Amino acid sequence: MMKQTATLLAFTAALTLSTAGSADEVTDQIDAARASYEAGELRSAVETLNFAVSKIQEQMTASLLKLLPEPLDGWKADAPEAQSGGIAAIITGTTLSRRYFRDDQSEVSLNLMADSPMMPMLTMALSMPLMMQNNQDMKTYSLKGFRGMIEHAADSEDYEITLMVGNRLVIQGKGSHLKDSKPIEDYLNALDLDAIQQALSK
């Protein structure tokens, strides 16, 4: 327990320095954890630090959610969502998503998956085209120089585009009640991929 607490306190020391002079909920909790640690209340110190980490996760989530595009002309959208409980757990995989819809029942959803287990599988599929030839509804695809695949059955109004962006991010655009894949591509083009990759590196 002592080693774990000391490690957490070392981690928060940098945060304390970077936010000095701007007390907020996070720094208040860090200060409370330090006081508990110095008083020998190790369990309380760990619990308080965990609360501070949770609040930092919320801030990171909010920053990334802003990178999902606003609805395009003629479309409406639900509020963006983060799954897996918080973006700071990004090393284990995080999904950001948003659903867009029109009055004619057309829908498009964007899913941004950081450090997704899909990445190695997608890489393997793209490096071995024969794997996709077994599925007549799936073809290779590229957008903005990024490789991926598009899936669409001839008798369906559903489309799905999957892209690999860098070595950490998988982006999926799914659409239903669509005449073609253009609405999905419009939303994929509306993403600032450079900003997303930069945000993920912080």
C-alpha cells in the first residue's frame, strides 16, 4: 500500500506544479490526499487520489468529444458519448461516438476507437486481400490517404466504412436508410484527424 500511495503521489506532483495558483476540484483533492498521506491515512489518500484521477479523466473525455463534428446541413445529432467509463483509460481502449439523423430516417453514426483490439485484425485483413475476397459485400477503401474497408450488401441501404488512422485509432462510420455511402464520407471528411491524433498523444 505504501509503495502504491507513494507512486500515485509522485504522479500527482507534476499535476500540482502545472496547476499551481489555479485551485479547482482536482487540485483540492490532490492537496487533501497529501494531507491524508502525511497523517498516515493511506487508504484515504488512495481513495482521494482516485477521485482526482476520475475528474481528470472527465476533462480528457470532454476535450475529445468536442472533436466529433456538429451535424451537417439538414441533419440533427444526439449528444456525443464516451464509452468504457472515461478517456483516461485510453491505454485499454476507448470509444467515442455520436449519432446523426435526418427526418427521412437516414442515420449515420461515427465511432472513434483508440487502442482498439480491432487494430491488429484490421491490419491483417488489409495486408491479406484474399481474406476480404471471401466476402463479396466487402471491399478495400481509402479516405484522406488512410486505408480501410467498406461493407455494403447489394440489396441493403446499410453501409459501413472502417478506417485505420495512424497506429492507435480505428474510425467506423455506419449508415442506415442511405442511397449511397456519401453521407458517411461527408462526416468522415468533417473529422479533423490531425487534431484527434494530437489529442490522443497527450
